[in-house]
Amino acid sequence: MKLSCLIIDDEPPAHVVLERYIEKIERLTLQGHCYNALDALNFLHQHPIDLLFLDIDMPELSGLELLTALKNPPRVILTTAYAEFALEGYEYGVVDYLLKPIRFERFIKAVDRLITPGAELPVVSSTTTPAPSYLLLNINNARQKIDTADIVYIAAAGNYVQLHFLQQRPLLANETMSDLQKQLSQFIRVHKSYLINVDYLSKLEGNRVYLQGGAEIPIGVSYKQSVLSYFKV
């Protein structure tokens, strides 16, 4: 039996990441998206839901205030950028909390606590070759292994590209943007000079995207429509 899920978050990028993860788990089925707690309250009064992926910090009504307002809330996995808020959520009997940016392996562990404690979740099989979790790149005249989950964004730098991270200095690689774009399914092109990792996206505002760690990236005119469509804005 599949568990019906609802994503509640005021940031569209968070919906994209969670939807992508939910689609990979056979036991989960996504029933809807809500971008504020009040809409979620109305949705839950009309639709039976087994599991909420619930952001805490939202305008008007927070995720925890929503839980208080529900007489019989579904099971809940909190999603937040603030660990101190997440710990408070355990007072509400939540299954687990996920700190943003959310990693797929951590997502699996959280859902596994609800579905099959002590066992691994089956992942939906695909006829396509999965994107590699690492790249072998030409850096300093040598092939260097880079974990793609650690890359926040990639910027063009003449005949090179510059890889940007949260916890280390940028690296300059002798690669092309187009070649990297073909290999990185969790990255999108927002500008001719920028590829961003959607797992680190904080918000879209105007003609810019804002990433975890404070990076602010422009959206190119020719890329804007595809970016808005990707994030369903």
C-alpha cells in the first residue's frame, strides 16, 4: 500500500527537490503541493493524507502552528534550514526532520523510519542510466574525483569552469559548461555562464536565484522561462 504525501513549503525550489525524491520511492505517492499553512489546512480537511513534508518557517502560520491546529495530523517529516526549530518539532511527535539542503540518502532514512524500520527502502528502477554521484574532472593537470552533491554551482571562466562549494575554496577545471550540463541531472542552466545545483536553491526572486551559503546568481533572459517552468512558478 502506498502512502499519500503532501509537500507544504513556501519556497518552490523545495517542492522540486522533494517531488524528485518522492518519485524515486515506490511506497510514496505525491498528492499535492501547498505553499502556505492556510492552504494546507484547507487541503487536509478535504483529502486524506498519510505523510506531510512540512516546512517550519512559513509566513502567517508556521509549520508547528499548523500541527497544533490539526485535530488528528498525519505523520510528519519536518523540512527546515534551522536545526534549532527542528528539535522543537519532536515535541509534536514528528517522525524525523530534514535539514536543507536535503540529501537523498538522508531523505531515505527519514522515510524508512515510518515505512519499514530497520530495512532499506526500494528505489524506483529506471531504464535510463542514473547520473553519477561524482565526476572525474581535469584539475591542475590531473584527473580529480569530485562529489557532485558538494557542488553548489558552476561558473564559466573563459576556457575553464569554476566549481563552487560550501566548505572549500572554488576549483578551476578544464571542462566545458555544456559537457557538465549533460552529466548533472540535479543541475539546471540559469544563465549561459552558470549551472546551479537545485538542492542548494533557497529562493527565486526577480531575475535572480539565491543559493545556500549566500551566492546570488543572475537568471539569463533566454533561460528565464525554462527556469520558471522547472520550478513551476
